[in-house]
Amino acid sequence: MLAENLKKVEENIEKACRRAGRKREEVTLIAVSKTKPISMLSEIYDCGIRDFGENKVQEICEKRDFLPSDIRWHMIGHLQRNKVKYIIKDTALIHSVDSYRLAEEINIQAKKIRRIVPILIEVNIAEESSKFGIAANETLQLAVEISRLDNLRIQGLMTIAPYTENPEENRPYFEKIRELSVDIKQENIDNVSMDVLSMGMTGDYMTAIEEGATIVRVGTGIFGARNYT
């Protein structure tokens, strides 16, 4: 079943890329494996997936030792400063940096292991009170501040669009994020690139790709409904 789900997601990504005049290799699929057992991750790994996303530090720590070392772990959930040290070594990309204080702590821990850590700034583009992320009009200033931290590299932006039954309703938010990334790129800030746009989940990843997503984060579409018990 998982292989069939993944095949369907891959077909949809191909369709969205064709509609947008883009190449399939321009989009990275992250399998969002939160709450899922290692056996399911192994099954998707055997289908060729190497990028896995987790919302919680604890889950990365619990799973990484039981799975192949070539997996690229993505921290996509809210990250507390006191837990940075547990994932600083193994995480390929931290998507959810939304404050200077968090960036500063990542930088401190990165210096200890002499690693340059790639990050994304999380933007609350729809200004939902229930979600983390910095306001769009404060993003440039945060990028400037973080750019001065020696062991971090800002690679782009991340957003979580509102939940909706109709993905077209989120197209304006994806457009805004893309436009924001273009504006920041034009500032030519040292240590800041805007090559990555992490946006789009199970319900709207095709729309996100059409609007420029370079990373889509798909969980339910691959693994099925989550069990939070």
C-alpha cells in the first residue's frame, strides 16, 4: 500500500512540474514520518526515498539509530532551544527557525561541532495565531540578523499554509512566499540564499509546486492517517 501511495504522489509531482514548466528534479519530496513506526519508514526507504521529516526532536533521536545512515533528516516542527543540541549533528536541514534566539542557539551548538548548519526561516504567511513562524514583514530583518551568525546558512523560506479542502485557496499564500523570497534575494545578503522554498503538504503540494516550491512535505499522502494516541 505504501509503495502505491508513493507512486501516486510521485505522479502528482510530475504532473504539477509539467504544468509549471519545471523539471521533476527541481522538487524534493520529504516523507513526513511523524508518529509512524520504523517499519513503515524502512518500506518507503526501500522505495528510494532518502528525505524524511519529523516534527519532534525525540522522534528523530529514536529513529535515526535504527535506520540507514544515508537518510537526510529534516526538522520541520517547532524547535525548542534546549533541544537543539540533540539534532545539531545529524539534521540535513532545519526548516522551522522563526526567531533570532533560536538561530543563536543553533549557532552555538554548531560551533561546538564545527559544522555549518543550513536553515530555513519559517514564515507565518497567513498570520494564523495557532501557528509558529515570523510575520512576512519581519522576515527580511530576521534574515539580516541571522546572516551575521558564522555557523548558519539561510537557504530559503518555509511556510505551513492553512488547512483547506480546496488547495486553490492556498495559492495566494504560496505566491506571497515566492515573492518574499525574490525580494530577500535581491538584497544580496551575505550567508543568505533563497534557493529553497519549503511549502505544500498532502492537501496542496501540487499547487505549491506550481507556485515554485522546491521542497514539499507529504505525510498522510504517503503513510496514511496518523495515530496520535
